[in-house]
Amino acid sequence: MDKPHPSRKQEGRTRFLASLVFACVVAAVPAQALAVIALSHAEALHIGKKIWQNECNGTVSGLTSWNAGEDFASLGIGHFIWYPEGKRGPFEESFPKFIDFARKSENRIPGWLDQAPACPWRSRAEFSAAQNSSQVTELRQFLAHTVDLQAQFMVARLEQSLAKMLDEAAPGDRANVERQLSRIGSTPHGCYALVDYVNFKGEGVLHTERYRGEGWGLLQVLEQMRGAESGASAGREFSTAAAAVLRRRVQNSPPDRHEARWLPGWLNRVQTYRQSS
């Protein structure tokens, strides 16, 4: 398999990820709502590897893709969205935000990428034709050597999301959203589920990310939940609620997007939230 070995610099940043994952879960939730948990370096690294497997099958080649029927490239372990110049859609563009995040690290960003105002490939066909180009090769190398940094970016995104989700939730639902965050975030595997889903389908706060007025982000999943027990039961309910929200998205989606083709893979992904290891 074409999986790179982490550098010493990467290992140091990934150790820092352990504290970030814990911080992200407690950041926007009352202190008394969560039991104190500690994630080891191995647990934090495990989260990043699982997300890489979910999005890219754990391969370097999977770090650069452009799905049929979409108007944007999907890059990195989180398949961060990057639109060509002049193109915008209902989905949040996240790759430029990752590049901004990477600029603050010690990693060297390829010169052309650091200066790019938008995705340089204007279509999927153009992107596919460039697969063996120096730019795509350099892009893959950059992404392969910043896997841990991408995981940190995803954790930071979740940290920023929690307050936004509480603001977007109806006042009567906020206590339940906080309670469900507390339940899921009480274990390392629950932290993985939260980080993975918010990267996978967003926070659920953008009104442009709606079909027939219904969202599909983390907020909408939490709003579906009503249980009180933590641990494995919280993971099972989160998985069930996520599957229900994704099925509703497909039912509400425009017919010309043919989103039913993606549903089996989506459901397989949220099934991993049930597992305890």
C-alpha cells in the first residue's frame, strides 16, 4: 500500500492532537457536562487513520479526487472541498481553510499551491487529465506528509462548530444538544465519531446546506437523539440517528443529483460509530 511513514515532526504534532481532541469536546459544553477524559497519542492517531480510511481507503492516490456529478475537487484525508474560480455551490469550501491552517505550521506548502486563488482545474475532466502532472504529484506528496496536520485541522473545525451549533439550535433544543454532545464525547471512540461526522457532513448550521428545508449535519443528528446513557449506547444511538438523517437527505435531494448511489457507502461509514475499537 502507498501509505507514507510519519516523520518525527508529524509524530510531535500528532501528540499535540491528543490534547486538542479533548479540548474540542469540552470547549463549548458546560464544564460539568463532561467527565474528564484523556486521549493517548495512540488514540489520537487512531482517529486520524480511521478518517483517512473512511475518505480515501488509506491510500495516497485517494488524497486527490473529483467525484462524478460534482463541481469541485475533494482533497486530503477529509476530502476537503476546493472550488474552481467562478464556481460555488451549496457546500462549504474547506480546502482553502486548511491551507490557511497549514501556513501557521512548520510545513512547507508548494509555491503554486500557496499562491493559488482557487482550484486550478476547472472541471472533473480537466482534473482527470492532469493526474500524472507535476502539480497533482506535488499536491499528493504535500497531503501525504501532512496527515496529522489535517487531523488537527478537523479537530479545530469541530471545536469551532460546537458554539455555532448551539447558536443555531432552537432555544428549547439546546439543553438536549449539549447533553448528547456530552454523551458521545465521553469516550475516545465517541470523539472519533464527532470529528468524523462534522468533517463528513458538516455542522448543520449553513442554510445553504438544506434540501426542502432539512439539514444533514451534526446538529441535525444530535437533535434526533434523546437517550441519557453514555458509552456504547450513545455510539449506537448516534449511528442510528446519523443513518436516519442521511436517508432523509437522499429522499429530499434533487433527482438529478442521484444521491441514492452514495447512500450505501454513507451508511457503512456511520456504522463504524457503533464500534468500540
